[in-house]
Amino acid sequence: MIKLYGYWRSTAAYRVRLALNIKQVSYSQQSVHLVKDGGEQYQPEYQSLNPQGLVPTLVDDGIVIGQSLAILEYIEEKYSQYPLLPSNVAERAMARQLSQIIACDLHPLNNLRVLQYLSNQLKVNDAEKSQWYHHWLAQGFSAFERLVAKWDSNGPYCLGGELSMADVCLIPQIYNADRFDFSMDAYPRLQEINQNCLKLARFQDAIPENQPDAV
């Protein structure tokens, strides 16, 4: 069985849980607490598994993969049921583009280690840190909103009537934005997609508060 090393509030781990749930792939979870005792991700045992000291890490039949997008691609290629990348080449490229807006450009600027560095090393106060966070959220969500609107799929999800990798990346980032009091009022299409996805049991099961290590 697949083992997923993650943390309940990790946006990147949330993406992987969603993909596994959508594809109905069984997996077990191993919690890596990102705050307790200075962060369990820095312990030698975990660093030997993932030298970056990041979550998630997926282990499947001796294969060890870090980085959420690489994990999503692996899951997509190995488990063909309920595909997260459309068969149409243009739609497939758009799904990847939208996913990378979140996972490559937006999320890395506001994940835990960046926020900790701003606070601890650069001595940025909480108001300035929130301003930093909200600035990059606005940049990423604005682009995402325009691209989805331009695509004009008229469906419940990012690319129409079927879930894709774009939805898997978007929903955890909106959850993260809500945690840090970022208003989504300027992004009606993203709000609509979020509401549609969260109606699904497979999305509900992946919500951070529903994870075994949630506190």
C-alpha cells in the first residue's frame, strides 16, 4: 500500500490526498509534524527519505517521490482511473499551467519555511508578513481567475465538467488563503469552483481537519 508522509495543514500534502481520493487509491498516512520539536521534517530519519526536508513524500513499492507535482504526475501515470489530465492536448497543457501557477509560483512564497524566515531571520512583523502573503495570493489568484474565465468551460470545475489537476491544486490554496484571512471576493469563479468541489465526498475526506493528525 502507498504510504504518504505529510502534515494535516500542509497545502502540498492536501493536493496529494485529493488526487489519491479522486482516483480511489488506498493509502496510509504517516504524520510529519512541521512545528513540534522544531519540526520533525528536520530529523535525520526523515531527511534520509526526503533530503529537502519537505512534505509530502510518497512511498510506493520502494519508490520514493518528493514534490507534490511530481507525485501527482506519478499517480496519474500509474493509476489511469479517473484521469486528472484531460485527453485533449490543449486542455492537458492548461491543466498543467493552472497547477503550476499555484504549486510553482504562488505557494512557495507563502509556505511555512518562508514565513518562518520572514519572522525569525528578517524580523518582519505580523502585519508586514500578512501584507507579503496577501500580495502574492492576489497575484496568483488574479491570473488563475482570468485564465479560467478565458477558457470559459461553463462547467463546475476549472476545465469544465471533469475534475483535473488544476482543481487538485486550487482547492488547498483557497483553504490556505481562508486561514490567513484573505478575501476571495474578487475571484467569483474561483469561489464557485471551490464550492462545487467541496460538495464532493472525496474532497471532504481530504480536508485538513478530517486528517488523523489534525489538532
